[in-house]
Amino acid sequence: MPMAEQRCYYEVLAVERTASGEEIKRSYRRLAMKWHPDRNPGDAQAEIEFKACAEAYEVLGDEEKRRLYDQHGHAGLRGNPHHDFRSMHVEEIFSMFNDIFGGGGGGGRRGGGVARGFDLQTEVEVKLVDVLKGCKREVSFARAEVCGTCQGDGAKPGSKPVTCPTCQGRGQVQQTGLGGMFRMVTACPNCGGGGKVVTDKCVACRGNGRVRVNRKIDVSIPAGIQDGQVVRVQGEGEPPRREASSSGAGVRGDLHVVVHVTSDDRFERQEDDLIMPMAIGFAQAALGATVEVESIDGPVQVQVKAGSQQGDLVRISGRGLPDLRTKHRGDLVVMLMIHVPKKVTERQRQLLEEYAKTEKVDVRKSHEGGFWQKMKELKDSLTGN
Ligand SMILES: [Zn+2]
Ligand SMILES: [Zn+2]
């Protein structure tokens, strides 16, 4: 799964960096209505915009996350997991920002099935060498958990939630959307769709039935992972929302870990191949040589053929990176870089002068399938054609 490019959250919500919390909220509400799929039937781009707005609002609508984003940009939010809106249904997003829309979707219950919690998304960095064998990374994140004091219903121990007077316990009301542009049956704004309201709130969770809990887990990053790919850790997301299942019974969401592979000065990765430059002397290129280089997993012998040219590629089979699925390793591709000394010793000068007397370079040779052909081959081999 390729990573979507990251857009500036202020641009997404069409607000100034100095906008107040209230302005951000207003702009989000306006854009969410504009891009709401009900109003843009069959328009996939509208849904993408709708979700991008929700993602931006989750950050800019939260003081702490907004401060991190202002200081460090998207990088400031790494390790601070957010909801994975791209995998969410529109009605789920509506119900998340219940307070803004005045009551939203189906309380996290899809088509009458089992209640399912939200997915979370976080990011990790691994080095290129870790791609060889795979690795484990500790990921720490905060997620909503069922409050242990009230067992999730939000009511003070000894008291019980009561039937919601607004919807008489049905959990749904018929609503006309903002501006009268669409009509829908939505979750009751008073009880959020659960059909019950808490009069005497649990102190531990302030009546939410859910508390934020920090969690640390080890995530296995498989060998062969590519930059931007996602490792899905099943069941490490959030429990179902209180309105869908107050005790949290049902299915937890997943944790999506976006893996960033940092670049390595020594190698250029081309799918499963690793390309590296190797300097050789003019004499080695002319006469041929065996040269040892450090591959990603220890030294290898590179056979330089007599008459090698600048930019020639020597392929060493099976010393690249493994394929994610088959684990079959790609190649190490060594690019020969012929080194011309800036200074020569007296002895070398004598030898080279001797040699020069015997050498005849035909300048026309450089046009005959020489330089330009070489450039083309190089480009083709790098793009895998
Ligand atoms: Zn509680
Ligand atoms: Zn209600």
C-alpha cells in the first residue's frame, strides 16, 4: 500500500495558521458538508477530500496535537497515533465528531453486525539493513480503553444510565442535514446513539466510559518491507465505542504501522536490488582484478573484467534484499567508478609516460556506441528495463 502524500492540514481545512479553534471547527463543518458523499454521489474524490478534512481536523481541532504539528509538521505527530480515516466509513467519521455535526452515524455498528472499534495508525522507522532479516520495533501509543471503574457505561458505581428522553431509548432520530441539503436518520445527538444517558457521571472517565491508556507493543517488521508499506496488527486498535457497546464487547480495531525505511549512504535500493558504486584504479580496469567490497551482509569478491569501462555494472546474484513474499534475494549491483589519481609519484610518472608512448586513442571512438550507449544502458539498468 503506497503512502499518500501528506498535505498541509491548514490548507486542507482552508484556514490561516493563526485561525482560532472556533474558526477551524466552522471551516471543517462547512467542508465536511461540501464533500459529504451523500451530496456527491459517485464522486470518489469527494470521499477522499471528506476523509482528508477529518484527518486534518483531528489534529488542528486538538490543542496539543496542533501545537506539535505547528512546531514540527507531520513529523511531530509520528508515534502519536491517529485514526486511520482512509479505512473508515463515512458514518463512522460522522459519529466521531458527534459534537460538531450534532449527532452522527450509526454508532460504529455496520449493517447490524458486531460492534467494531476504530483502527489506529502510527509510524516507525527502520534502517535499510533491518530490511534484510526483518526486525522488531517497540511501538508506544495511547488508545481508548473501557473504563475499569464503571465498566464502560459512564455511570458512577451504584448508579445506572437512564433511558434517553430525546429518542426514548431508540438511539436514532430523523434529522434534516445542515442547510436542508439532505435528510437522514442519525444517531441521537443527546445519547450518541446508545439510547441511554448518564445522569450521575463516573469520576474516573468523566462519564465517557472510556479512558486514554498508554500501551507498548512489539511489532514484527517482515524482511523485504518497502518504504511506506503498512504492517497491520490485528486487534490492537480501539474497542467499540460506548454507544455501540458500552462494555466494549465486540471486535477491536487494528493498528496500522506505516514503515519508513531510512536511506543508506552506501546503497541505492531498486526494488530488491542494491546498487553501490566501487572505485577501481585505471590499471585494474584495464587488466582485470578481483576486488573485495562490503555488501549489506559481509564482504563479497567482485570480479572486474579486463577492459572494464567507467560505469560498467557487475551483478552479484543473491546479495541484495529479500522479496517480501518469496524471501528470494535480489542482487548487489556494483557500478565501476574508474579513479584517476590527482597526483602520481615519480616512478608512476615514468611508467605512465612509457605507456603513453604505446597508446593510441581514436577520438572518433567516443561517438561509436561509446558514451551515449553507456548512458542509455545505465539508465535502463537502473529503471529495470
Ligand atoms: Zn468510568
Ligand atoms: Zn437519545
